[in-house]
Amino acid sequence: MHAWICDNPTGIDALNWKELPTPVPGPGEVLVEIKAASLNFPDLLIVQNKYQIKPELPFVPGSEYAGTVQALGEGVRHLTVGQNIACLSGTGGFGTHTLAKAQLCMPLPAGFPFVDAAAFIMIYATSYHALIDRAALQAGETVLVLGAAGGVGTAAIQIAKQAGARVIAAASTDEKCALCSRIGADATINYQRENLREALKALTEGKGPDVIYDPVGGDLAEPAFRSIGWRGRYLVVGFAAGPIPAL
């Protein structure tokens, strides 16, 4: 097998493509032949030693992937050899094969594309946990989604709409705003040419959003926070702009 190895956590450009022995699954593990893997923001952080999870060096990055089960370890009952799965395991995805804990593997429906499966779990699980588990989003509430055209942003729009909320999507270009409208956003704000606070006042009749979903941070955090409605909830999901949201 081959994989991208991180032995010098200074960035993704420092990864090395190396040949490795194909591992044998232990109890509760499966060997997966990887067909597709996604590059998520945590993957970029982890290879710079900036993530809360710091694997022992050297390691194979790649938190989310999809592929086919090649071998089963002792005790694995819910998977079979040849079965297609998706997995969110934290590491191991940037190679031709990897060992994964069987309990982390999700069997795929027949015909489900590997590319879609490899980019599904993290963004939707993150957005569901934030909006439903943490914010306890209710039908009829208004949600502001920052960075709404990105991975977690588009997932947040769809989950919020399914929960019965009104969604205001904020993005940096008209093209991104148009994408947000196509997937269900009720209103959009281009924060490169509109004042975020003034636009929110107009769209909420001065009340502000009930929930703010922020995967961006940076300069947007303060004006967004100061626009929040009474008893509102501010979800710090990420910091794609650089600085972590702070007041």
C-alpha cells in the first residue's frame, strides 16, 4: 500500500508519499481499500500541529473517507468483505488502504457514490450537533449562517430548513449567495458589499437572528454577535478566517 505520511507537522506541503506494508486488522478492526477521501479544515490543522487531536508521529492524515472492506478483524459482525463503507476516523484516509475501527464504519446504500460518501459525515454531523444538539433549534426561529457556501455552511442551511427554521445565508460573493438560495436559504447577505449588521436588522425587523452559526470567525464574529436576538445562541463552529471568534 501507499500513503501520504506526516512526519514533520509543518503543513500539507510537507507530506511524503511512501510505500508501507499493508496492515492486518486486529480485533474490532477492518482493512479498507480507500476509493475517495475528503480534505476538511481539521485535516489542514492537524498536519500543522494546530488541532486538538495530535497523533503520534509519523501518521497518515485524512479524517474522512469511503471505500471497500478488504478484511475483517476478530469480532466484527455488522460488516462483510466487499462491502462499501464510509468512515470518519480522524486519520488514515490519505492512502490506498487503512485500518479502521469497525464501529466507525457506516455501510453505504447500493449505488451510493464514493465521492459523495467521503464528503458527507463530517459536515452534516458537525452542523446537526451544533444546530440541533447545542442550539436546540426550533421551528419558526431565524438562523444566520456565516460562510454559508462552504461545506458545513451548506449542510447547516439544509438541516435548519428541515427543522422548520428561517435561514439567512451570508457569503462573500453573489455566486455563493445564489448557491445558498438554490439549496433553500430564505434570504442572503453578501458581506463583501453589504453591512452585515444593517442587513440583519432589515431582514429581521430589528429583532436579530435567534441562532448564529459561525464557521468563519475573524472580522465577522463581532458584528454578527452584536446582531443576535434576545435569548439568542451563538455557535462557534470554526475559524476559517484565521482568528477564533472573541469579544
